[in-house]
Amino acid sequence: MLESFHPAVAAWFARRFPDGPTEPQAQGWGQIAAGRHTLIAAPTGSGKTLAAFLVCIDRIYRAHEAADSGSEPAAGPQVVYVSPLKALAVDIWQNLERPLREIAETAAELGLSAPDIRVAVRTGDTAAAERAAMLKRPPDFLITTPESLYLLVTAQRARAMLAPAATVIVDEIHAVAGNKRGSHLALTLERLEHLTAGPLQRIGLSATQRPIQTVARLLVGAGPGRSAPDGSPRCAIVDTGHRRDIDLALELPDDELGAVASAEQMDAILDMIAAHVQEHRTTLVFVNTRRLAERVAHQLGERLGEDQVAAHHGSLSRDRRQRVETRLRSGDLRALVATASLELGIDIGPVELVCQIGSPRSFATLLQRVGRSNHSRGGTPSGRLYPTSRDELVECAALLRGARSGRLDALQVPAGPLDILAQQMIAECAAADWAEDELLALFRQAAPYAELTAADFDVVAELVSEGISTGRGRRAAYLHRDQVGGRLRGRRGARLAALTSGGAIPELGDFRVLAEPDGTLVGTVNEDWAIESMAGDV
């Protein structure tokens, strides 16, 4: 397959990876190049993301050759890449720019012209000026998150920009498959495909998933043309397994664990972690709460030096979070204490060891987090588990045993959540008028809504058009419903409501944290943390 790539792409890959393609790349390239929906399941660090991107880059180089002969491609993103985390989206952008630059240099060496391939990131962190510039000069690769993609297919100008999209890549699809974010994304993908000028090829990437057919169905959807004659999803599945050599161990303080960890036991755990940090270039320490992330970072800083340790979680301000990520990639940090905000990614720096305080609660989470260490083709992930109670000791022992025997969690995809349906119905009808039966058919193409009944659809349509009766009159009537003509369209304010209320991440109040006396925004803390914190907490 490599020989069929554009000369510049093939030469760059051969020079950059002299050992040749990995198994996911060798098996996946042919399926993707043939235009098939493809799901690649392989261990972390095996080159899945490049397997998807390289075919897309090759297509743009081929289109550039055709453009030289008079066929100009449409302006707009050819590839939409969807990442479940904002940090991963920025990570992909930084790891895509380098190959693009090097391939262009290789083309120049070969005496070939190279297209000007632009990459843009659209997440909640993207500045307003960057968003406006993106609409005026659309990128070729659009890197985004499920929630931001929902906003793009709802906003009027962005909908027009997405029309040329030919490929959508959903990375770490297992991270959203088992919750309502997956249902939300499935509907967004159907809305995106409705906007595009031609068929939309879907590529899914994941390291940990079971059953794999369920994930493939979520990726490609349901309905006519989405299934093979035997009823399986019409999707090429490249499954090279999730198991790889892994260095995993459990470490305990000297004292017997109880119902909760004592201060002495936590000190002993932090001393053991600090000793590991001093033996490795960079260590990633995972905890399960944002409050614990700050506390552990502070206590490790006392042992190792304040400038050697940092915390990373979703409540940090954009600037501070990106400074921490930059220091991690450059190897400037000895230790980084993180929550789930960094458990997914393709290359987050020279991490040599992962330490997990407390139970990660699932095989997928454990494998993802430990997989952040030695993240390369020949690297061996290395992880240490530190349970803080008897219950966590039992869980960690079971996780250790299960990970060594190749166990995986079974995904349970939510069946047609109606709150997500109401969100997407308002968003789509605010953007365009719809016949009810056509909108129902569109939503049924999303796998979680394949069994959506007309009665349930009717109930939701009535709710969003009639609103809710309150003491101040009717509220939340966002759509106008023509029951005679069977059509739905947005009322005034519907689009604003859709753009400010999208997503399926649980809603928590945030408190802004300011540094006195200059009032600089440090970040935010969650409602539960702010309520539970006490005077004297650091």
C-alpha cells in the first residue's frame, strides 16, 4: 500500500519510519484508501492516528496534482477529526503540523509541488478571532471535539463551511461510546453527513473496546446501506488486539490499609512516588478528583521542588493548562499530577512511568493511563498502582490480574436517550426547516436511535414546541410545529438556546478563582469542591 502513495508521502514515511508500517497501518491503509468505513482497534502507541491521517494527506496531495491540471477542489475542511478531549485536540494539531511540514520538504527535494495544507483547532479554548478567521479561510484539516462539532453543524456560517468534508475521524471512540456523549456525537455525525456534498467516510480509532461490533455500529450508524447482508455493520474492522507487553505492579505502604488512608499512609505513598520520579525523566501521576490533583501536586512539590511538579485538570484556565502541557512535552517537568484530562493522547511528552493513586475503576481507564508511558512503537508501558483503602486494594488486585490476562470492560451503549434527542432536534430545526418524517428518518440513522419510535419522537417534538407551563407562563417553546403540514422550524431564540446548551457532559456549577490583588484569573473550581472546602485548605 505504501508504494501506491504519492511519491512525497511514501518517501517521507520510509525515511521517518525505516522499520516500515505497523500492523494497524498495513491493514488499515487499504481499507481507508478504498473508501470504506473503517474501525481500527489496536494498542496505544501503535500508530493508529497516523494510519488514518496519512491516507487523507495522500488524497490532498493527489487532489493538488489534479488541481494543477485544472480541477480545483472545493474550499473547506476535507477531514474532520473529532477528539473527546480538548488537550488531545491540541496534541493532534501539534503532531500533524510536523509531518505536513516534513512531507512538503520531501516534495521540494523531489522537485514536486506541495499543496498548502492548513490545520485548525476548534474547541472551547479557541479564541473568537481564530474562529472568525477559520470561517473566512477554512482549513483542510479541522480538529475539534464532539461538543464543538455540534456547535459547528448548528451555526449558520459554519454549516456552509463543512460542506466539502469527505472524511470524519473519531479518535478514542470508546471514551464516549458508553455514555450519552456517544449518543450526542452519533446524532451530530448524521447531521454532518446531511450537510456534506457527498458520502462521508467514517474512521474510528480505539485502543480498548468490547464488543467491537457494537462500537463499529455506533461509528457507521444504522438504517439502509449501513449494514452488510448478514446484519453486521458495513464497516471494515482492523482488530490487532489490545494486548501488549506491559510493566505493571502494585505497591503498598508498610501499615495495613483500612477503610480510608491515614495521613501517614498517604505520606508513605507520596514518598514511594517521589522515589520513582527521581529515577525517571518524567512521571505522570493520575488521581481521580481535581481536589486530590492539587493536593498531591503540592505535596510532591515539597519533596521534589515546586518548579518540578504541576497539576493538570479541566478546571484550569486555558493559558495555565497549555503552559503545563508545553512543559510536559518539552521534558521540563519531572512529575505531572492529572485527572482524566490526560489519559488519552498520541504523544504527550517523554513520560517513562505512570503512577495511579486509588483505583482507576475500569480496565479501559487503567490501560489508557498506563499506556501514556513509553508511548512509542517499541516502548513498554510502565505503571504502578497505589490503593488507599482495603476496597481499592481488592479492586486494584482484580484490575492487575485482569489486565495481565487480557480482560476488557464490556461497553453498554445508551438506548436512544430522549434528552439528547430534544437538544439535537432544537439545534437542527433552528438551522433549517424539516418535515417531521424526514427528521425522524435522519435521527434513526444514528445507532442509539435505530429503534426510536414515532410515538417517542412525537412526544419530544410536542415538548420542544409547546414548552413547559410555569408560574410565569409557558417557557422553553423553541420550535414551531405545523401539525397540518407535519413540519418543524425554529422559533426566535432557538438557535441561541441550542448554541448555549449543547453537549452531554454533566452540568456542574463553577466558581472563578482570582489571584489578589491584581484580579488575574487562575481558573475555576467545581461546585462540589467549593462547597466541601474548608478554611485552611491549600
